[in-house]
Amino acid sequence: MNELYTKYLGLDLRSPLIAGSCNLTDNVDNLKEIEKAGAGAVVLKSIFEEEIYLEYASELKKIGPMEENLEFLDYYDVEIRQDNLKRYLGLITSAKAALHIPVIASINCVTSQEWSFFAQKIETAGADALELNLFILPSDLCQSSSDNENTYFEIIRQVIARVKIPVSVKISPYFSNLGRMIQDISASGIKGMVLFNRFYSPDIDIDREIVRSAPKLSSPDDYLLPLRWIGMMANRVECDLAASTGVHDWKSAVKLLLAGAQTVQLVSVLYKEGFKAIADFNTQIVSWMEKKNYAGIEDFRGKLAMGTQINPAEYERVQFMKTFSEYTK
């Protein structure tokens, strides 16, 4: 058996390395190169909830007074005429025809409005799984933290009620009780969670005195945040955990697997080094496994997760204090 073989969302993967959702996963030619490089799966570039809702709404205006209630689309199949929705479904179908590795579709969601019927279209187009990229910016001062968190569960409820393919959820670390939120989402019926999503953030140009976009690629140290939370939660959830953000070398990928990640998503390193980074990572991971006498990923996955032989303090506050005590002037 392939040394790197693993399962994620119930799917067979030849490698735990997944090409994450980005512009690079938006065309079949790139997807073929990603597969050739040795990726275990691909996550297609996200389609946004707003695109789905607004384009369907333009069609619904022709139907009449029901356009404010999209629930009836379960019974009335509106033809998709808009180019980007048709193109996204076409990308899924073309990718499935061209690739042998699993194809995971992605929707970027911010509300629980009735756009989720589109998940059925994604399933019908042939996607092996669906990743929901969720983030509700807590900027509405009239919304409580409970209100915001309930939106996540409402989105999940609506989507998993409509599809049979496995669903994963990609979340941010910005919750008042992140551990409990991860645990509760894991028990909601989903098959996997991706920790964590990365956002476009605003920055300020002090010379021009304008607001601009901050750098979009991750930094090599960014993997430390998902490492901590995967390490703490790997033995306390009811679904697979995937790592995302800041994986710029093969060693970071191994660390995340040791912490308990089922898979590791790559994006920024693909922009910086090209798709060959996937092949390089796979080769280096196998070499490391051979030196350690590991026959497969399961031989070491989660070996350093909290709840095994690892002192919880290594993932919690004492680790923080120890770090600073080691600094000298």
C-alpha cells in the first residue's frame, strides 16, 4: 500500500496533501498538474453565496411573487443561465472527468439565507465532497455571540439536509470559546473541519493615506495556530480535522500530522514554488517516515496530540510562559 495513503471525509487519498481552494484550482489544466504532482485531493476555488443568491434572484423575478422564498426551488427547478454558476458546475464536471483524485467543491458562506439549494447542483455535477468556508464577521453590534454562532449551525443544517456527499466546514479561530465551538460543530453531522480559513484583511498606506488590501499569502509561522488547536482537539471531536494556513515546507506538514491532522491543505507555497512543491513534500515526508520506521501515516498521526502521552501544558499557557523565559537580552 502507498505509504502516504489516508482517508479524509470517507474518501481514499493517496497523500494527505490537498491543494486548497484558490485561483490556482479554478481551471482543469492546473488541476491536472496538481494531480500529476501527487496531491491527494483538490478543493476547487470557492463560489460565493452572494453570487448564487443574486443570480438566482434575477431569474426568479420572472416567476412572480415567490422570489423572496427560495425554499420552493426544491420543487421548481430554475434553469441556471448565468455564466459563472454554469461555469462552476461545468468545472466540477470537467474536473471529475479529467482527474482520478477526489474533487471537493467549495462555497463561501456568510448567512443562512436560502441559497443552500445550490449544494444539490454541486452534488449532481459530480463533486466528491463539499467544503463550506464559513465566517460571520462579528461587526453587527445588535447580534450577540450566540446569534452569530447559531448562524453556523443553521447553514450546516440546511446544507447537510440537501446533499448526501460528505460536507466539511472551514472556520476561523475567532470564537469566544473556540474549543467548545469546534467540538459542537464536529457533532453537527459534518464529516470534517478545516482549521483555519484565511481572510483578506485591510491595511493602510500611510503615504497615500488610503485603505488597501493586506498581503494575501500566509507566512511560514502561521501554521502554529492550527497546530495548537488540532493538537488540543484531535481526540475530542467526532469528525476529521484538516490543517490549513502557513504550511510552507514539508516539516510543517509532518508536525500537523503528528498533532492529529487527517490532511494538510497547501495554497501559498503553491503560488511561491509551483505545483512541484507537492511532489517535493511527498518525497521528503516518505524519506522522514522511512528513517523513523513508519510504514504508513496512521503509524504516527496524532502521536503528539493532547490526551496521548503529551502534557496538556505543552499546548496551553505554560508553553507560552516557557517561551518567554528562554529569551535573553
